[in-house]
Amino acid sequence: MLLIIGTIRLPPERLAAARPAMERMITASRAEPGCLGYSYAQDVLDPGLIHVSEAWRDRAALDAHFKSGHIAEWRASWAELGIGDRKLTLYEAGEGTAT
């Protein structure tokens, strides 16, 4: 399993404008084969900070995601929405254990 964990930043006053684009990205990504989880969460203490969490079955699923039309649309919206300061890290994970 592959995990992408990190943050993106946008101006807090652009959150309402960014929400529809984020919803489209999340919905389309979650529908992709091999997507085990995909979410964005606004930081409670820092309104312009969005936490990103993705889980993918394998590299083939992630590569297909990177080539999808919805990710191209999402990336094309970044300048208009003021999205920047991306800090995302890819991790390879083994089997999880319930705690």
C-alpha cells in the first residue's frame, strides 16, 4: 500500500471558492480503482492549511491517478485558487494492525 500524507496551503478567504474543486477531486479520486482512501481536512487552528491523506493499493493505481483528467483539472485550478506551499510525502506501508 502507498500513502501520501501532507499539506497544501491556500488563502483562507479562498476556501469557499476552492471547496467545489476539492469536492470534485475527492469524489473522482475515491471512485478510482485502487484508491483505498482520499481526504482533505481543514486545520482547526490554521484556516488556510489543508491536510491531505491518500491511500493507494499499489504504484499502478497511483500512476493511473496521476494521469487522470480530474487531477489535471485540479492542478489547473491551483493558480486561480491560490493553492501553493505543497508538502506531500509518499510512503510505502505494510499491513496495518488494529489498535
